[in-house]
Amino acid sequence: MFSVTRVRTGLEVLLQDPGHIGDRKWAMLANQASVTAELEPARTALRGVLPGSPIRLFAPEHGLDGVEQDMETVTDRTDPHTGLQVRSLYGADAATLMPTDEDLDGVEVMLVDLPDIGCRYYTFAATLDAMMAACERSAIELFVLDRPNPMGGLDREGPPVEPGFDSFVSRLPTPVRHGLTLGDLAVVLQRDRYPDLELSVLMCEGWQRKNWWDDTGLPWIPPSPNMPTLETVAIYPGLCLVEATTLSEGRGTTRPFHLVGAPWIDGRDLVRRLRARSLPGVGFRAAVFRPMFGKHCGAVCEGLEIHVTDRNELRPVALGLEILKAFHDLDPRAFAWRAEPYEFVSHIPALDLLMGSPAVRLAIDSGEPLEPIVESWRPYVSSFEASLEGVVLYHHDG
């Protein structure tokens, strides 16, 4: 059995040296996966060592305890473990996505400890962006207690967001899979958007960009209800795109994002089509499943199960496009895009919000090949990487 050198998170760095904060009054943006290596919640661990008074807590999508499902309203409440007010930054409308000036009354330091997964449309980083804007406006210092990017920090994939397609799932100026930690992102956002924000990042100790989460020695806590495993993280940048269709993405099963299908699908034909594409790092199995909530709740669905065979070869965003095209081409009349509002936006199709433009949706609808679109991302990804020169916080050894 091989051993790993355990990474120390920014939370643990602060717990060892609370002098970073001193006796200032603090608030915290966190959730159920914001824990120490010994699995103690960050908010209770910090309350025991920081001399300053805690003012309140803030929670992202899914809530402080990770209970609410996707796009489910999270209400304000009181945290029973600390007695602190918990202000939700994912309420019933878009106005709730940013803290108000009143929310920040009395706060001298904002601590952010969120377990991001390295994907543009995973909403925690957008909540960080909103908090940075609010703290700049209120002249509050913001500390990011950094955590490793679960997918490592070397690979990047996906298009930019074109003007007019900004939303809560397209707020970051990055590729879909961006290869950054939340601390990296904060530095980039400060440079590009919030130059007057006082920002500090407490970096992870011992993490290198080549490391996936299971190289860190840290326990895996699902950061959201449908992100149960590291393998789910690996495919999410592509399989999240299924949310933009009427297909089930496996929510309501024990294999969210690994199972995709609908009651009218011929799974065996679908799998044959995808296997013929020889996509790297992934295998497919025809599958039958029944979601117990979400799309097609209670109905028997047929489709496929996705298995990662080589996570370093996997190109998840391109994989997601191939899967959407395979479902479309199998039965163009039955295939349909999501018609309901998506992340508080009703006038732009969900896939366009996720991809940052209508290009993919139009190509799939018209039967055009996907290769030119995927190839068109390369110059953007190269320019994005060049823009990180001297900005990213962690190095790559070998």
C-alpha cells in the first residue's frame, strides 16, 4: 500500500495560527464539507480558537448542511451548533445571490471556506465572486481558506462565455474546467474585477497542481447532494450539460451524473453509437434505472451508465457534448431541450448559459459535427493559461 503526504488546508493553517485574523469580528461562508482533517466543522473549530467574535454565517446553494437539492430555495435560519444566524446566498430569486450591506454590518473579516470542484458552472465559485464584490463595496477584508482542486490543477477545457450569456452558472471568466483552486480564482477575480478589495489567501500546504483529491490524504466529503464521489467530480464538467435537456441526469438515483436516460430510450443502440466514437478515458454500459426524485421521477428509464477508465485521459466537456449528440441523433423528435427557467434565467436556453453561447445547441440541432467546436476552444484555453502567468498560487513539480 502506498502512502501520501497529507495536505494541510487553509482552514488548518488558520487554526494553527489564528493571528492572521486576530481579535477582529468575523463572518464565514461555508457548508457541510468545510471541515478539518479530523472532520470537525470549520465554524465550530474556528469559534474555539479565534479571539474575535463571530457575527454570522453565510451558506451557498444547497445550504449550510448540504440538504437542499439543485435549484431548491435555501432559507435563512439559525445554526443550532453555534447559535449564529445563517444568511442564505441562494434564495428564491437572483437578488438573494449577493449579500446586502445590512448582512455585513459589524463584520471586519470575511472567511470563505468552500469545497469547490474546479468547474465554471458549479455555483460555489460564483458565490465567492458575489461575496468579493460585496466585501469590496463595504471595505471588508476577505480571507480565502483554500482547498485543493479535486481534479488537480493541470488540465483545462471548454469555451469562454460570450457577451450576453452571463448568469450565475457563467459568472467566471474561465474555461468550463479551469484547473484553479478557489484561492487561485480569488486572485484572478481581484486582478480583473475587484482591485480595491483587500484579499488574503491562506494556501494549502503540500498541494501540487498534479494532485487529485485522493493524492491529498484528506477525507472526501460530498460538497453537494449529487457529488458523492471523486469519479462524479471527474465527469461533472460534461454531464452537468444533461441538466439542459429533458433527459434524466441520474438525480434521484445512487449514481447521479453517471446514469443518463429517459423512458423512450434504446440503451443498447445508444451505447453502440458512443462506443464507436472511441472516446478517451471512459466506458459505457446500457442501463435501466428509476429516479426517485427529479426528472422522470418514478418512471423506469433506459439509457447508459458512464464509467471512468482513465481520469487523466478523460476530456469531460467534450464527453458531455458527445453524449448529448448521441441522444439527439438516436431520436431527434423525442429529444428536447429544457424549457423551464434555469438558475433564475428564463429567456436564454439552459445549454447556452452553461456553454456561454448557442454554438453547441445549434450544432446538435442541425446535425453538424462537434469536432470543429471542440477544436475552437484550444486558442482560448491557451490564452487563458498565458493570462495566469505569475497569478496562480501553486506550482507543478515534474
